[in-house]
Amino acid sequence: MTPLPKPVTMNTVQEMVTARRERLKQELREDILNAARELFVREGYESVSIRKIADGCGCAPGTIYLHFEDKDAILAAICMETFEKLDRRMEAIRNDQGDPLDRLRRGGRQYAQFALDHPFHYIVTFGVAPSAKHKGGDEAMQAGLRSFECMRDCVRKCVDAGQLRFDDVEAVSQSLWAAMHGVVMLLITKPGFPFIEHTRLVETTLDIAMEGIRVR
């Protein structure tokens, strides 16, 4: 015999209404971030107003203030979201117990692929935000440094395994990041240049960087 459905109580209705309201609130927050991210890239941070962001996501300007204190808070939220996404992408690298040098190469490859998969996130976080001097800059910087620790850890393990020509973890980490950051920023911001196939360019950059630091 099929059991009767549970009766709908006032508490159940209230829970459903609360859950729906929270879901819509989160969706609107994402719409605001998406609109702001695209505007910051296309028009520049200083040229974008709260009203422009509101127009971009189809809401009233006052609604944005229910989610963010001001434009600086929106920029900071975009940066934090970027580092959260990057950290999730790098989680497998962080937990990889394989050969340290291979692990370091995979980390560089994953970093580049993340940037190419999320170009607007990357440009806003690494291009727009540092020059905007926004109020959330310190928090975003700390989040960035925590993400950078994954590369430091990869380099540190290579040093401990005697696989590198250098033992300065910070210098090697920053140099490798500079190489990967440079290639992805060029690929993202110079689409008119006749680059070779993107994956091949990233791999070649990694080859050159890794050959420069590994023990021969």
C-alpha cells in the first residue's frame, strides 16, 4: 500500500519560502558580480558606477547596496571568488604525492589553464584590482598569498628532493609565477597577435622555465 504523503505544515511552507528567498538572493549576488566583472574589464574600474552595474544585471541601484557596501566591496568579492576558484583547481596539486618536479610542472599547467578558462576573473584580480587601491585590497592580497603558498610548497618539495639548481624557494617560486603570469596575460589581453596554439605556447614556456631551474 502506497504511504500517504506527509502533510504540509506551516513550518514546512516557511522553510520552503526561506530557502527560495535565499536562493534568489544568492543568484542576484552572482548576477551583480558577473555584470561588474565584465564592466571592469571592458570599461575600466574607475569608469564603472553602481548604476552601470545595476543596469548590467537588470536591477535597481539600491538593490546592489543590499548585497555590497560599495563598488570597492564588489571588486574585493570578485578577487576573493577568483582565489577560491583557483584554490579548488589547485587542490589536487596540493595533495599530489608524486614526483616533486612533475608536480611542479602540473601546478604551472593548472594555473595557466585556470587563467585561460576564467579570463575576466584573472584580468580583474591580477590586472584591475592591484591598481584600484580598493578597501578590500588587503584581504584580497592575503587570499592571493595563501593561493601562492601552493606553488611555494611545490618548489620547496623539489628543493628538498635535490631536484633544483637553486635552494631559494621564494626566488624560484616568484620567477615561475612571473613566467606563467606573463604568458597567460599576453594570451588573454592580446587576442590579435598571431600566437601559436595556446596549449603549445604554455607548454613551451613551462619547458623553458623548468629547464632553467632543474638539476642537469
